[in-house]
Amino acid sequence: MLRHVVSNELFTILIVIGLIIVAIAKLAAPKRFDDFVLVIGNDKYLKIYSRDQKFLDKFDALMFSNFVLSVSVFCFIVYQQVTNSNSVSANTLFKLTVSIGVFILIKVLVERLIGSLFEIDKLIDQYIFQKISFKNYLGMLLLPINALFIYSFKPSLSIIYAFIILFFIINIIGLISTFKTNQSIIKDNLFYFILYLCALEIAPYIILYKVFIAK
């Protein structure tokens, strides 16, 4: 009997693309990349580069592209583990990648619009920059993690949950960093900021959870 061999060619292509994107980002802005790598333990990156942030930033765009690819691969690995499936559908993976990217981009645009309506543009812009920075950092961490799961060993659900908890901790660190950096602004606009968090940080994920559970 012929043994069924699972091809990881598609995952390999996406991981290589992610590595190339990160390498381009490092070559384009080596000093910024070095500061970015230390963003978890040092707020130097957030303080320096939040001042010069642009609506379309090449460095952030590159790192965000890697984030979307890496998260898509990770989600597909989780899906395979949960469903005990070994098949890799290029069409499904493509749809997942596009959906994640579009969801986050629309969310950011709506956040900026809400910030303008509440007249807390400065606070929201800094918050979005810090949030995207930590997401991009997470995308960089996922590159070796995905490679480990694909080529080294098949992760158990407990290992996957452990990494998901780690990802949540990284996002919480980013949120705490935002509070520390903008304490005075947040205190002056506490009601609007809490309303913003509930409407655009908590509600969308609850809705997504309900949609997937319903299916």
C-alpha cells in the first residue's frame, strides 16, 4: 500500500515569502528594524516612530504583510489539528489570508473614523500605531513557530492553546504600553476611550466567535 504523503509546498512558499518580506524591511530600515525587535521590553521604538507615523508607511506595510501571511498559516495549522485534516487547500488558504487582511484594514479605517468623530485623533492614531506594531512583532515571531509546527512536529491542542495565550499576553502588553504612554490623554477622554474599546476591540471578535460557533 502506498503511504499518503502530505505536501507542505504551499506552506513553504508562504513562509519563504514572509522571510523575504522581513528581510526587505530590515534592508530598507535597518535602524528601525533593530529598535522594532526590542519593542516588547523597550518602548523606545513606540516613542520615536509614533511621532513620524504616516497613513501609508512602507516599513509597517511590509511587516503587516508578513503578519497576515503568518497568522493565516498558523490559523490553518490550528484548523488542521482541530479537524484532524492533512489536506492543504490553496483556495481556502488564499481566502483566509485575504479575509484576515481585509478585516484588519477595515477595522483600522473605522477606528480612525471613530477617532475623528470623538475628536481624539491623536490618541487613536498613537493607539493604532502601537497596536499594529505589536501585531507586526507577533507576525515575526510566528515565522519560526509555523516552521517548527510544519517541519518538526505536529503540535497538540495544549501547545497551540499555550501559544495563543502567549499571543494574547503580547497584545495585552501593547495595550498597557498605550495606557502608560497616553495616561493624561486617556484620563481626559476616558468615557470615549472605553466606548471605543468596547465597540471596536471587543465586539468584532465576539461577533466573529458567534459566527464561527453558529457554523
